[in-house]
Amino acid sequence: MVKNNLYVFVFIAVAIIGAFLFIRKDNQPTASLDEFAKCLAVKDVVMYGADWCPHCQNEKRAFGDSFRYVPYIECPKNPRECIAKGIEGYPTWIFPASPAGGPDGKKLIGEQGLQKLSQESGCPLSE
């Protein structure tokens, strides 16, 4: 009898923990990440990368499903475009020139993270 109660207790504990993790995942700000990614697109911020690049995968994973809104160029499939943009490492984020006639734009090489992208782009990132 005690052994059966232990199994029931363990089952209930695992179910509660699983439900908590599921609810917590669902409460992440998907809508705000959508808006953040769309803002990057409106501002013509582009990520250049490669499917095999682990740092690129980390950047994509940080956006979750919202990455579909991020302008992205797969360099192995578009080598001419990447060479023309001077892509030397993955990922590379390119920000457009300033509308006020500033420099040719900013290039950030390597994994940046959402906070850094928000700071550099001016796109708000709600948490």
C-alpha cells in the first residue's frame, strides 16, 4: 500500500511540475516578440547566417516562432548577396544607413541576443 501511494505521489508531483512548465512557456510574451521581430523588419535590419551555424541557431531560438518575421538571408544559398554585403562570419546583423544620411549602416558580427538587438535597433523588447 505504501509503495502504491509513493507512485501516486510521484505521478502527481511530475504532473504538477509539467503543468507549471507548460503554463510558464505559454505565458512568454510571444506577441511582444512578434512585434519586436516585425519592428526589425520595418527598420530593414537583416540577419545573415547559415543553417549549420550554432550561433545562428541560438539567435533564431531566442525569437522562437517570431523569427519568421525577421529578415534573414541564408548565405550558403545566397553567396553573391553575402559576399556583396561583406559577410565574414555568422551570424551577422546589418542595420541600414541612417535616414539622416549617416554612415552606410552598422554591422554586428556574432551572437548578439535580444537585448543588444533592441538597443541597437531602437525596437522595444517587452519582457
